[in-house]
Amino acid sequence: MKSRPRHSTATQFLRLATSRFVAALVPVAYTGQRTMPINTVIVDDERPARDELIYLLKGFPEINVIGQGKNGLEAVALIKEHDPDLVFLDVQMPGLDGFGVIKKLVERKLRIPQIVFATAYDNYAIQAFEVNAVDYVLKPFDKARIAKAVQRAKKMVEAHTSPVERLENLVGQLSATPPKASQPVKLLVKSQARMFLVDAEDMIYAAIQDGTITIFARDFEGVSNYRTIEELSASLDSDRFWRPHRSYLVNINHIKEVVPWFKSSYMLKMNDKRASEIPVSRTQTKRLRELLKL
């Protein structure tokens, strides 16, 4: 009987170990590198829209929602804080809209994430989105359309494609388009345990005292849900609403009289029932002269 070579057992062991090592490598070769999560922020002034987006995005494991906001100012703050890969951004928001958010990011030289706009714009704007390779979703949201937006965003994130030039082109293109009549901004005002919606144009002025902002309109006054004058001002038309003093924001269309005051300063008499007097700070005196051509 022929004897076995002495090294056969060692050889077999080496072959077995090698085959197991190769087998362990095979899944890696086929599956490729693990996909990194796409950190995502959602910004929309309508809570139901945010909730619907969050619900739909749960069906995409690659999407990691890390924050949500309800206006343009919060969008800028969230992007600065979290540096997300992707933002679902509402176009039509009071004050700082979706395009205003982009402008702020550019001005502050912050990294601009991939943007998927939520919009109800007409066909021209939709074509502009497509030409500039920026995706959009129409309200009410559709799961299949969200899936398409996620896939497009995923490709751009993985390709490290910068959206800056595309977005700047888009903003410029839409800015050149005659704007449609927008819905008036509504302000939520609490008065006598009731909540009222007031057209911004009916606001005569707002004042802050002890951290509470009071809105003064023609027929009544009440407490605003805004926390600071800065936030309220950002939500309104800067050509119409002016801050003559750090504690006041006035509607220049409701200034009844400009009264000269001591040391070359002025007081503003408003056309509310009280004929309220609003001080003009020294730093804003020049702006008052420009506004009223004094």
C-alpha cells in the first residue's frame, strides 16, 4: 500500500483556510462599499406637509432626516448647524422663501446642499428646475415622485456634484420672470383668548417689551407668536416694513406724521386709534430721510 506524503495534512489545512478566506472576500467584492446615509433636512411652513414628507422618506433607508424647520430663517440656521447633504425646501414661505434661503447661503458663504424644491409653481418654473438639474416635487406629495427625487439626489451626492452654479442660475432665471401676485402674508395674533389671522398690510406697527411682541392693527391689538422683532421683520416685505428703533417695527404706509424731536431726532405718529408715537433712533434718522425724502 502506497504511503501518503508527510506534508499532505498541512497542505490540505492550508488549502481549506485559503478557500475560506477567499469565500469571506466574495460578498465584499459583489456588494461593494456600504452606502453612507444621506443626511437630510426638511423645511416647510405647513406642518402636514412636513409630516407627510417624513412619513414617505422613512421608506428610503439611505435617507437620514436630521432636522426640520418651518421657515426660511430656520432653514439657514439648520443648514449652518448640521451641514446636511440634502434639503427638501418649500418654495413659497412667508418672508424668506426658498430662493431667499439660497441667496442667504451664498451671501454667508455656507456650503449649499443638494436641494429638492417643494413647489406649486407653473410649467415654466418646472422647466427651469429641470434645465438646471435641480429636482422638485409638487404638492400634494406622491410616493413615486419622491422616490425619483431621492434617486436623483443620491446620484448627485455620491458624485460630489456642487449645486451652487445650478442654483444661482435658477434664482437668476426665476428672478427675471415677472412675479405672480402672491398671497398676502398672514400674521397670527392672540387677543382676548382668541387667535386671529391678520393681513400683514393691516399691521400698523409692532412693539416688543419684556420679550413679548404686540401687533397693533387698525381695529385691535394682540400678542404675536414671533419671538423677536428680527424674526417678524424677516417674514415681511422690507420695502414696506421698517425698524426705526430696536423695539419697534412700523408699516411706513401707516405713518401719519413725522414730528421733529430734540437733538435732530424724530417721532413717528401712527394712524392707529391711539395715534401712537414711535421714536426714531439716531442710527435710523438717515434712513427715515431717505424713505420720506426729508
